[in-house]
Amino acid sequence: MLQQLITDTASGLQQIAEHELPVLQQPTDWQSKYRLLMQLGKKLPALPEKMRQTEYLVRGCESRAWLLHYQEPVSGKHYFVLDSEARIVKGLLAIMLCFVNGKTSSELAELDLSRHFDALNLRPYLSQSRGNGLTMMMQHIRQTVTK
């Protein structure tokens, strides 16, 4: 089941990276960006209820968010699947996964996620708690890949 979620997530992330991220980089009003963020989460599969376990919850997020991790043994690349009860959170986390999925530990160690989010000009519009949640998710991903 996890392998199918990884495959479906990869397909959704590819669509987001090719079509929605360029739109988000355009200087548009917050309402347009917000609507687009709400739609991004729909491009990723929902986690089945049995996978929404406490051990996968990311602490510090305003809304409940689950993150599952898989490391490909041969290539060492990391893959994540996620879900959230809040559509805006799932959309923001989908953007994050566009930048981290399929990377090795060394690539992730060098990745500056803040710079990628700053290029999308989203931070000024996020509440402090959502910004903190993004930071917690970034930290959670880094801790996961360094275990």
C-alpha cells in the first residue's frame, strides 16, 4: 500500500511542479494563491485511515498532519507521503514535497527549503502558526532522514 501511495504522490508532485509552482511564482494577489494552494492538496492521495497513526503525526502543526517516509535501499533516495485535515496545510506540504521527494540524504542536507518558499512569496501571507508548522515539518523531514 505504501508503494502505491508513493507512486501516486510522485505523479501528483510532478503535476504540481510543472504546472502550479510556476503559477505561484507569478506576482498575483493572495486570494488567487490561496485558491491554488487549496487545490494542490487534491492532487495528492489521501492516507487510508489505518495509516493515520499517532507515530506519523508531525508535532507542532496547527492542523493534524501525517508524514510517512520510505528510503529506497539501492539509491538511498527518500520518499514521503503526507496528509492533513486542512486543505491549505496539505497544499503547503505538497509544495514542500516537490522539493524533497526523491532526494538523497546529502541532497536534503544541502537543500534550503526556506529559499524555495521565499521564491513563491507565500510567507508574508501565512499566519504565524502556519509558518511555525512549516518549520516543524522541515525539521521533522531533516530528523527523519538523519536517523
